[in-house]
Amino acid sequence: MTEKILIVDDDLETLRLIGVMLQRHGYEIAAATNGSQAVTMVNNELPDLIVLDVMMPGMDGIEVTEVLRKNMTTRGIPILMFTAKSQVEDKVNGYDSGADDYLTKPVHPAELIAHIKSLLSRTQAMDQTKAASKPGYLIGVLGAKGGLGTSTLALNLATCLVDLSKGVVIAAELRPGQGTFRYELGIQSEKGLEQLLKIPKEEVTRQKTEENLVLSTFGLHTLLASPKSVDSGLLCHKDQQIQLVKHLAGISPITILDLGTSFLPGLEELCNLCHQIIILTDSSQTCAERTKILIEHLETSATQLARRIDLVLYNRSRSDSQLTAVQISDLLAGMPVKLMIPPIPELAYQATQKHVPIIRLQPDTLASQQFIEYAKELLSQIHK
């Protein structure tokens, strides 16, 4: 397969000369004359390598590199900065922004080709290493019944893990037609879960999975589900669900899966893929009984699950008629409550209105501190 190289330079003669030289060596060429155009082309065409000038009007090469490195889809594309800026400070700035290599103009064509070949070979070797490496940690969030707030729990835990790990974390909604992340985060995008569920299983590739991830403004990568009820029919496409979850595990070290409720087709298989299942319940007798039935079902049907279940209690009411955490634990054969979330209806409403997770809106509240402490415990388990 011919590698595609994007050349970015505001000098048309430089574009022409480099383009002709690379075509003679068998590469496919694309060209951009400014930074904004380059970012758009990279997202649309996903080149194998970028030869990038630094000094350009508007968005310069440093800014282009920083933007591409923040995007899950484009962060792994090798970037060769090719510029007249030759000072040590310029090179340091280039590498600090995320460039893989740095060459100063003018340069002998043979040296430029050698650097390009080296970068492409190195990237291919890294891709092969990643493919053979240990998959990322999958955490499924499941509600004992609907309306408990699994999406809010998944979103806030994922945000905590972004802050604590300083790495890539994905929050994925696996509930077509029932998505809420778009509203909670204020994201406008056509990308998402349904784009992957509508195609045959064999076409659900890692690249297409990455292409449908959306980066939030606070560093969390998301796979968004549609809020349109007409898309709920895609729930039955469980083979595609399982395929994309496997790819998510290869893309990110940590992925939080919003599984919704036990009515999700293929739930047992998805749970078997997860390293950890978090079950959200409340303090009512009815919900506690449903939680017991759900856990017993998973431990029987999800053969790989064993005891990898954490129980989270949403204390929706202060009423004395509700069960205590100790009573719920006793009902569930001694399973401890790992996290107890206090009533936060007003805080949850404000977070949705401002399109930020609760822990970012008011990090010092009891609920936020509970999320953070539990995320620390999860991160400790992940690193074992």
C-alpha cells in the first residue's frame, strides 16, 4: 500500500519541489498552504506522515502540531518539521509541541528522504508493538434499573481518571437511541456509536472506531450514542458492539463503558470483556432486590466475571424508610458498598446546564470528593 504524505508550506515552490521528489520515490502526495487547511486535511485524509513548515501566517506549525496531538485520531501521525528556523530554541519548541523529527532548510533531497523513510519505518514498528501489547482496562457501568444515573457516574469517573492518570481515557456510551453525553458535554458532532453499528461487523475496524471518537474540551475522549429513539433498533447489533469494544481496549489504556441496564443485548459477552463491572443501585428495597438478581445472573452467565463487581449506592432520599448501606450489603451476601453518592439533584442540573462534569463544576463538594477517591482506587487496581 502506497504511503500518503501531506506537505504543509505557504511557499508554493517548496510544495512543488518536495511533492515532485516524493512522488518520484513512490509516495502519494497531498498539499496544504496554511495551518487551518492542514488540520482539516489531516482529519479528513489521515496521511501516513506530515512534512510541516513552521513559519506560516495564521496558525503556524507549532500550533498545528499541538492541535493534532490532542486529537485521538491524529495524535499518532508522525510529523517532520521542515523549516528555515535553525536555532536550538526553535528545535526545542518543535519537539516540545510533539514533532517527531526536525530538519532545517535547505537540505539535500537524499537526507529528507532518509528522514521520511526512518519515520515511517519507526511508526510501523510502533504500531506492530501496540497491536501485540496488553489491551487496555475496560470498566463497565451498569444500572440495576433505569434512571439511576449510570451516564453521570461513567462521565465523572472517566473525567477523574483523565485528571489522575494524565493519559488517554475513553468514555463510551453503548446505548443507541438513549445517549446523554452530547447534552451533558454540549458536544455537536455526527460521529459516534451508530456510525459503527450500521456497518457490517468486519468493517468495524480500529481506524473507524478511532475516527468516531470525539475529544471533549477537558481532555476526555468520547464515543457518543444518539439520543434519537429511532436509533434504538440498533441495540440488536451486538456483534458490532463487541467488535468496537475490543478496538477501544486497543486504543486507550482505560475505557469506561456506559452499559445502561441489563436489557442491553449481548450484556454477558460485554461483561466478560470488562476487567471491572460497577453496578449502580439505590437505597430502596425494590432496587436492592433487583440488584441481587442482576449480580446473581452475571455471576452465573458471565463466566469470566468472577467477583470483579463493585457496588455503588446512590442515596436518592434522606428518608428513614430507605435501606442503609449495611442492610444492602447484607442482602447481597456481604458485598460492600464501594461508593455512596449523596443526593445531588441541583448540582447535577447545574452541571448539565453548563456542559461540564460535576467534578469540574464543584470539585470540593462531598459528591466530587467521593468520585475522586473511588477513581484513585480504580486506578490503583488498573496499575496492579
